[in-house]
Amino acid sequence: MDSTESISHTGFHAGSFSAKDETRAAAEAARRRVRIMSATLLPPLPHPEPVAAPAARLALKTDGTSRGLLDGAWWPRSRDLLSELPALTDVLDPLWGRITRIAVNPEHWPVIPRKVPVDGHIVKVGWFTPEIDPHKLLLLSYGTGRWDLLIIPPETGAESAARLMAAASDYDGPPLTASALIAADEARHGVLTADQSLGPDEAWEYEGGASAVSAAVPRQTGPPDRASRLIIGM
């Protein structure tokens, strides 16, 4: 009697262990299937490549001696100073020394941030009216000097922008304020805004073709003059 009970008891426990093992094996197999399905249905996403910001569009005097009322021209792509100024200082810092302060007239800028983080430092931004021409940007470089740039409105067409850049970066002038220079160009040529359609040849030329840089510099009909321009981002 004791041996029978012992055998039955042992057999009962052996059967219980077998059922538990089967349950664990089934659970492990289900987990493996889930892992395989997850790996199949949810592949890792590729890392997006960083997109470089477009270069600032500039025409600057490079003769070392500023004459006239302007030192060049800047053609921003928008009226967002927070996004536009870093690209501008990236170009000017190596040329003029670190730009530490910038001032504008608030007439054409909807938001003027007090500080703008640029590559490695902070640029303080201020506004003054009526001391600063609405179409001019004033820049101060730490321990170096001051520069004044014509601000070409972002919506200006490429043809008008090229003329204004050439005029603002001319060695001897122009003897006009920034607003007067823009008004004079509009009076003489009319307004060519960016949404006006251009012919295929014009569009290629003014938006990055081989003649884009030469379009910003007047043709020389005689011996080279003393003009020295640096044209960037055109």
C-alpha cells in the first residue's frame, strides 16, 4: 500500500513537471516569434543626413578702404533675423573679425531678437529709429570697426538684386543712402519681384548659372577700375 501510493505520488509530480516544461517551451517559442516579427515588420529607420543652410548672398568691398556710405549689400532670403544672421556672420567673421553687435531699423523686420547664437558666440541685436536707414544693416566687429550694408528686400528679383549689389559694392560710392539707392533703382528700372516669371535662359542665369556672378558686376568697357568686390552666395 505504501509503495503504491509512493509510485502514484511520484507519477503525479512527474506529470506536473512535464506540463510545466511544455508551457514554458510554448511561451519561449511565442516570444521568439514576436521578436522575429518585430525585426521583420519594424526595421531600424535610417538617420537623416544634416542639411546645410544656404550661404548668405553678399557683395562686399574688399579694397580695405571704405568709401561712400555703404560697404556692400546683403540679400537675405527672408525677414527672419534669427535664421538669417548666422549665415551672414559665418561669412563676415573670417573677413572682418568676430561680429559682436548688429543693429537695424525695425520697419521691415517683424521680430528683432535681442541675441542670436552663431558659430561659437552670441551676437547682440539692437534696433534704432530714425538713426538707422530702414534698408541698412549696421555691424560692429570686436576691436576692429564698423560696417554698413544695404539690405536688399528678400522679395527682390535677381536682376534688381544684382544691380543693387554692384552699386552698393562700388569702390567710389554710391553717394546715396540705402533707401535712396533702392528708390533710384526702382525709378529707373521698375520693380522686378521674385514671383515674376523669367524666361528659361534668364532663370538659369539669375538662379545659379554660369553668368550669375558676372550679372552682379558691371561690364568693363575700358581699363579695369579700382573696384574690388567679393560676391558670395549668388
